[in-house]
Amino acid sequence: MTFAKRTLGFLYAPITLFLLQGNLLAENSKEKAIAKDNTEVIELKKDEKIIGKIIYFYKDNLKVRGEYWEAIDKKDKDKKENSNIFTDTALAKKYETMLAEKKIKDESEVNLNIEKDGFRLKSVRIVNYNEKGLPVYVICRGYTSYPVMGVFILKTDYSYKYDTNGRLIEIEEKNINVDSLLLNMAVANSTKIERDNKGRPISVKKTIGSVPPAVEVTTYSYQGDSDNMAKTVYQKCSVDLKSFNVMPSETITIEYGDNVPWNGLKKYDFSMGKTIKSILIYDEVAKKNKLDGTKFMKMSFIEKSLFAKNLYDIYKNEQKGPKWRLGELPDTPEPFMIYKDYKWWE
């Protein structure tokens, strides 16, 4: 082995170990829950210091509202939120004008960034349920950040419909501010889930309400008659910054390891070599592979290390949820889901 290869292996081994052994370790924090009446307060601590708290409000034993409060750091008490790469661009201004013309307003009466007892409100979710206890309407207000792209303020409402067996079949999405439009690309988007006779999703089709409309589709294939996924193929759309049209941008193909069902939480575990057997991201604009991990299982240690480095930003986006590889969730929605690195308030 040459010195260069030994050096590369040394530099990238830590990154590889993170990704090969499962998701990056969740933040080293401790939780302390305090329940009173129909309210539950969870304190988040790191190194014995309170860094935030979650407040849940219950009705009929169901969480109807969740709030995430971040502890205020006195050193940067007056620090403003970071912007994103679209701030003050022509596209952002176009969306601002469109929202004003359509007179779209946020009627949730949720005000972020209010301060109380040393904490600042950063995220709120409000949920309405049907008679079966399934979420039918979810109001999401909060901040999220993406590698390279920056910080976005999200204001999105979701409506859910189910079949007679209580399986999710349709999602209606309403975006009511510029940042949400920049990420979800239209004021109104609709997702429909097609299932086979076993209830497994075979197609998740999202129609983006742009002009003209665009479509994102995820197709599923399975290992025999089981619920375990063999492969998903997701065609993603993005906004062309020159024409401002929404058009196909990437096709993401993933092959799964053994025993990774379409339903449940295991599919959130993005572990190369374990839950994920291979990944291929094809750039539909440049017409070439953007990331090729189809032979991951046969790669050398150094090749895996280099691949893991390129995968890191994609993994960070995965923490925002599995939309980018699985389409909109075909499960029963979990508005307050916390699993590994995924947290509903981020």
C-alpha cells in the first residue's frame, strides 16, 4: 500500500465508520420528562446543561400540539437566523409576489422566536385526528437547515386521507411562505399512493402544483411476497434557476439489504452495507451519474472511505426524513416522530 493510500485511509476512516456502523450518533444529550395534567415537558440536556425543551399537549391521550424551545445562549442572544442560498434571489422575489397576489396568509396564529424563561420557541406542530385516532390535518411551523443550502423557515399544512383499512392513500400539502415554496416548489402539492392487494405501496406519485405541473414518482419493488423492500426508484424535481420551471433533476435508485420492510422505522436507518445495499444518484440535467454506490459491497476499504465522504451531505439531508429516496411516506403519518438522528423539530 502506498503512502498516499495509507493517508487517505487514515483521513476518511472515521467518516466511513460512522456510516457503515449505522447512522451518525445522535447528539449526546439526556432527557428528563415532567408530566402534569394534559401537558408533558421534556428537558434536553448536554453535559449537564439544558439545551432545550419539548412541550407536548394532549387531548384524549393523543398529542395535539408539540413545541420545541431552544435555550437562549446569552452570548448570541441577539443573533439573527441564518439565511439560505435563495435569499433575495429573483426566484425568492417571484414567490413573494405570487403569495401577495394570491393573498395567502398564515392563519395558524403560531408565532416563532418568542422568548420565555430563557428559551426561544423554534418549532410548533398542531395535529387534528379522525375518529380512529389517525392524523388528518397537521400544521408545521419551524426552522430547518440543509448542508450548503442554509436555513429555511417552514410554514406548511398537510391533509391526509385513508382507505377503509386505515392505510394512507393521499396527502395534500399547502405551502404558505417563500422558504416552504423554495423547498416544496408550489403552493399546493398532491401525493397519491398506489398499493397492491397486500397493501404494499408500489407507486407514490407527487404532483407539484407548478405552472406547468410537474410530477415526482417513487416506485417500489419487493423481495418476493414479503413486505421487505428490494429496490426503490425515485425521480426528484427541482426549480431551474434560469427558467424558473420545475423539472426532473435526479433519479435516486436504492437497493436494500435483508429484512427492511416498507412500513415501520427500520427504513429510516441509513446504513450502507446493512439496510442499504447500493445507491445510485443520476443527474437528469447533466445526464451523468452524480453518485454511484451500486458496487458498494465489493469496494475496497479506501474506496468505501472516499464514497462515504461524498455521501455525507446526502446523509445529512436524510436526517430531514426519507422523502428524497422513498417519496412521501406511505406509512401512517407520525407528526412527532423521533428516531435515531431524525427529530420532528429540525
